[in-house]
Amino acid sequence: MKKDRVFAEKKDRVEPFVFNREVTAVFDDMLKRSVPLYNESIQRQAQMTLEFFQEKTKIYDLGCSHGNLGILIAGQFKNTPFSMIGVDSSLPMIDKYKSRLGRVVNSLGIVLVCSMLEDIVIENASVVLINLTLQFLDLKKRDGLIKKIYDGLLPGGVLLVTEKILHTDSPINNLEQEFYRRFKRENGYSELEISQKRDALEKVLIPESPDVHKQRFLNAGFSSFDIWLKWFNFASMIAIK
Ligand SMILES: C[S@@+](CC[C@H](N)C(=O)[O-])C[C@H]1O[C@@H](n2cnc3c(N)ncnc32)[C@H](O)[C@@H]1O
């Protein structure tokens, strides 16, 4: 696994974060060292996908990156046919995902699309996953995307969303941010790396509170909601139609 050193050297100017070739090359190390409980979260999402999948329907993995979640989902289905559309706006990520598919046993059902989430049609879906990606969407576009997903899901269909979150109560928010910095330090990131990455993400990754997410799901029409996994400022949520 190539080590993430994207923010290790002092930069004269910190540019907004992008999922380019440099990030794609070190993405697994970045996820491992900056997303608490990442493996647990995607493993359970893959299992829930199998649980909620309805025959002859589609799975959508929105912001699929280079396929960690999609490949786990394919593994859950073993030899059972399924249809999954992976969408990502980063061509380096999609290219890397494609290059990994040759080694995936049950990969025939996976179609990869390089597109903005806002531009895709969701239809005949039983499972939609948005793992660590809604947070990158323009705030004004989030209600519309969740409503579009709701409309494209069949009854009993599920939406799984994992996000970096904010707490509205500031002492708790400060605690959560401090424990997140601690997690990064424990994983070998320097203070310079932590602060340069925070600057790069500042206007690009806009977290919201779990209450805001919940209200958006309920407004769209979802009838059941839960936070099934939480670690300080990260939450994995489920909404059922
Ligand atoms: C943190 S990564 C997602 C990680 C991935 N879901 C996983 O499970 O490993 C966010 C991804 O969302 C993509 N992305 C961000 N905004 C997007 C948009 N508006 N449309 C499509 N993809 C987007 C980025 O290119 C990036 O690959």
C-alpha cells in the first residue's frame, strides 16, 4: 500500500482537495489512517446490501471511488447475479476500479460510470449507497439528490449513507474534533499534514449534523431511520423506504 504523503511537505498555497491521480494512488492508506472504522463500516454495508437486495433490481454505489465497497458487495453475492452501478466523477478513481475488476470473481454485474451524481438517473433500485461522498456535494443539491434516490427506490429499498458529521453542541463538537485529530496523530500524520489537509478540505467537505441528515431523509419520504454506527465525528446511517 503506497503511503499517503500528499500533505507531508509544506505548501506555499494549499489548493482545494481533489480526487486526482496523486490521491488515487495513495487512497487506501489515506482511508486507513483518516477514516475511523472504515473496514467495519464497508463490510457491514456490503452485508446489508445482500440483505436488502431484491431480485432483478439495481444497486447504486454513489461516489464509488476505486471500488473498495463495490468489491466487497460483489463478494457477498458469490455466484448470484446482481446489477450494480458505480458512479464517480474522478476518472483516475474509475480507471483504478476498472483495473481491479479483473481480479474480482463476480464482477460481471458491475457497470462503472464517470459522472456527477447530480446527473445520473436512479431507477428500479433496491439499495443505494453513498459512502463518505454526500459531504462533497454542494449543500443546495443535497435535498434534491436524496429525493431523487427516494423516488428511484422500490418499496422496502434502503439508502445507506456514511458521513463525517458535526455536532451542534459546541463542547461535544470540540471533543469530537479533538479525538479525530488524536486518531490522525496516532496513525502517523504530522501536525503539518493534519492542518494542510484540513485547509484543503475546508470549502470542499461540508459536514452536517445527524439531525439534519435525519430530517432530510424523513422529508424525502423515508419511513425508518437509524445511525447504525458512530465514532465521534463519523456516522453510518440507514434509511428505509
Ligand atoms: C471519500 S471518497 C468515497 C469513498 C468510497 N465510497 C469508499 O467506500 O471507499 C469520495 C468520492 O466521491 C467522489 N465525488 C465527490 N463529489 C462527487 C460528485 N458530485 N459526483 C460524483 N462523484 C463525486 C470523489 O471523486 C471520490 O472518489
